[in-house]
Amino acid sequence: MTSAPPTPAAPRDALADSRIGLYAGQDFRLATGRCTDCATPPQALWYFANDTIAVPLTDAAGFVATLPAQDDVRQWAYANEWQPDAQKPALIWLGSPLVAHDAQLDSDGRMLSFADGARASFTLVPQLPSNVSWFNADSTAWLQGQRLSLRGARSGDSFTARTVWPSSFDIDLAALTPLPLQDGETLATLVRADDGGARTPASTRLLWERTPGAARAAAGKPVLAIMLNGAQGDDDEAHGGHFAIATGLMGARGEWKDWLVANFYNLDAHSEKGIVASMLTMDAYLTDLNGGQSWYRPSYMLVAVLRDDRAARLYDQGIARVFNHFYRHDFTYRHASANCAGISLDTLRSLGWSIPTLGPTSKAKAWLGLPYMAIKDMSVSSGMQAFDYMMAERSGLFPFVAFNVAGSDLLGRLTQGKVMDQGLERLLADEVEAVLFVRVPQIPSSRAFGSAPVASYEEYMARVPADRSQWVVRPAPPRPFPDELRDPQAPKESLPASRRALIVWLVGAAAVIAFIALRLLRRSA
């Protein structure tokens, strides 16, 4: 496996001499969602009608229209004997037609200088009206002196940046020395250190390697990474953080900006930061000026460096099938049971990694909480939401728990030499050469600094005001999905558990009322 070829500094086509995750840029072409000859589900294209995407020239990932998403993944993986094939994601959101590398901001923050001597005025994409914070003088000062990689567009002598990736995020492979978890340390304590590390420099710690020097020789090797994003500092609905899985090749200088991230968000709401669920490059995921995670919270990543790319490709292809189902609305994003963490872990399990489950928070609290919260908030939906959160599988409910469970399971298997049975488990057992823990700070801007995410419902409620009317909440208006894009072949989702519980409560309440009424009638007779 070789590293990505060096790329010229001045702005150029986003796919020329580049990589997107594990794939060569030349295997894709630039398009928009208005493409009429793309082998991409029309439901997926609908979300990106006026935006830049990459679509594969051949071998777009497919799906079985009549199967639920995870059944489709399991059937496909089993039929392929748990080995990846030639398929590629049917759509990758790039957002920009050009990339530029090794640029630097001049002292006034108004000009870009490139390594080949070229210069361009530095401008930014427009701030979304719904985005409450923005790039400011603190951002310019923080980026000064760093090599920058940018995505954007050029007009005359001006480069309009959409993403700004700093070289300080890159991993210094030569400096890596083994430092396993010590007594009392866990992945959770690493995340929580320094209040989540929003203001601390980026850092990397080598937690495990199969043979001495394996991590230092990681350049050009494939990776499978577990990503956790922290709590936002100005949104009381976002203390739970965010979760994603990424794949790609480690760059020659420890770069990871072109890794491919599977990013799940609610498709049926407009994000105030313009985020749309998609597979996208890491620089867009973390440093998009409106929606990048690093502009509003710290992040953490567990990176498995692999000898071979089979495990990473298997995940890519499995999650690409899930996205095909997701865009078609074969299943719905649900904050309790089918969120960014739950969908990601379910897919890893469907591919053969037996990540432990933890069970629900409390069945008793769920059943009692439904009527209590419905009455307290004068809202049936509030009661149903409480039920769903209490009944949800905890490893898929909170991103922090998902990160800890999956990451600890991987580290435990490797350090204890546990035999892995089949599928993704078996591939990881054969291929993982090193495991790194990466901390990524928040880029300073006008936004409040974030912190470590919460790991339980109780911790969440302790962090927010007791009076819900005092919560700081960012509006997310609905985004209706066109009925004409719905497929009648799509499998029907089962009713949410809370809906069934509500029916039980209503039937029970009706029975009690009927019993009391009958007793009163008999007494009056």
C-alpha cells in the first residue's frame, strides 16, 4: 500500500491527483444533484441539487429495495464471504470543486500564499443566516503560521474557502512512542481530560502496536477510525456530542484530511449549520466553515492502522448500502434508537463485529416516565420521547458510550489476544497494526467553546437548566421529503416502542375508566 501522491499547491480540480478515503479521485467525477446520468439513487441526489458531489465512474454501491437496511448489509456481506468487492459509495459530498494545499495566510489574514509562489485573495463562503457564530480575528490568529489545505472555488485572483484544514491537526508519526492506558485510565478518562480539550493543542497517543515501530511506519497504510465529537457550548440539545466512522489512508506527513467519514444526521430537518447526512471528506466534516465539527466543539478519534484495506473497505461498502436506504427513507433517523451512533454500531455489528450491548437505561423508568412527562410537559410527544430514551440500547444512544464501548472492545481484543470469529472481527484481528488516540481542539471563532460530551441521561439533565424554557436551542425547521420519491417497495418500519407503550397505557386507562364508570352505574341503579 502506498501513500497518496504529492499534490500541487495552487488550487486545482478536487479530484485531480487526489484521494477520497480509500479511493483514487480519478475513479469519480464531479457532479451536482441535478445529474441525470449518475448511478446514484434519485432520492440521494435530491438533497444536493445545487451542491458539488463526487459520483463513481463505475461500480456504485447498490442495495436491495425490499430489505431493511441492516438485513441488506448482512445478506450482502455474508454472500461475499465477509470480503469487500469493487463497489464505491454512490455519492460523496465534496461541497467544492477545487482544492489547494500548503497555503499560508498573510499577516493581515486577507491573502493566501502558496508554496509555488502563487498568491490569491482569501475570502470565505457566506455565513448561513441560521449559523450563529463565525470565523473572526481569533480564527485568523490561530491559523497564522500553519500550512493550510483548503476546499473552495476561485474567481479571478480570489479564492473563496469553504473548508480550512490546519497542519496542526496532522499526526506526527515520527514522534509516536508507545504509551498504553495506565492503571485508572480508560478511553473515557482520556476524552474527559482538560474539560474535553477544546482549548488544548492537537495531540496523538500510541495506545497499542503489534510490533515495535509499526505506528511510525503508518504512512500510506489504510485506517479505520472511530470519531467522537464533544458537547457544544451554546446548544443545550447538543451535549450528547456526535459519532462517526472514518476510513482512508494515512498521509506521508500524517495527514488525514482526505479520509472518508460516514456522517448521519436527521434528513427531515434543516440543520442550522447546513449539515446534510452523507459520506464526506474529513476536512469537510471537521472544518467546513459553517458546519465543520471543529468550529464548535472538540473531537476525539481512535485510529486503527491496518496492514491491509479489507476491513476498511468492507465497512465503506456496508455503510454505503445503508446510506442508499437512508436517503430513500426506508428507515427514519431517530434520536434515541437510530441516531449517528446507533446506525454506525448497528452496521459494524451487521458486518460481523460483535460490539457488546449494554441494554436499556431503565425499563421501569421508561414505563412510568411516559405518563409522568406527558402530564408534566402537557405533551404526549414528550412522554413518548422519555420512554424511547429510557428504553434505547445504551451503546447506540449516546455517542460517548458508543465510542467507549466500541473502542474499548477493540483495544481489549487486541491487548488480550482474544480470537475474533468472522467477518469484520476476523479482518480486524488479522489487519490491525497499531491503535492511536487523537485529540482535536476546537478552532477559535465567535462561538462558545465546547467540552466533553455526556454519557448518560442523568448527566445530560444535570448539565442543562432544570426549566426547559431556559434551554438554549438552535431551531431546525422541517424538511419534508417528496412523496413522489418514496418507493412503494420499501419495507415498512415497525412502530416505535413508545407508540406501542402509549397504546398500552391508553387501553389500560380506558379499562380503568370503564371499570369505575360501571361500578358507579351499578351503585346508582
